[in-house]
Amino acid sequence: MGQFDWFGSIGATPEAVAVLNDQPILFTILLIVLPEQKKKKEKKKPAPKK
């Protein structure tokens, strides 16, 4: 039983669980990088309409 097997119970594919169990640093990267990307996207203003 791996560290991230519980992800399967919330809908993660078996492949995703296997990758996270094999490379747990990816979980940390996802927690740090994805929220930062979302913040950058929210700061962009919509293009002015003509």
C-alpha cells in the first residue's frame, strides 16, 4: 500500500496513484505550482471589447 493510495477513493486513476507513489515530489510540486499559476491567470484582465 502506497502513500497516495487514498487518492483512488476520491477519483484518481490507478495510473495517477502509481505515479504519485513512485514520485512523491510531484505531489509537492502540484500543491505549490498549480495555485501560483491560478493566481497569475486571475490577475490578467479581459481584453477590451471593440
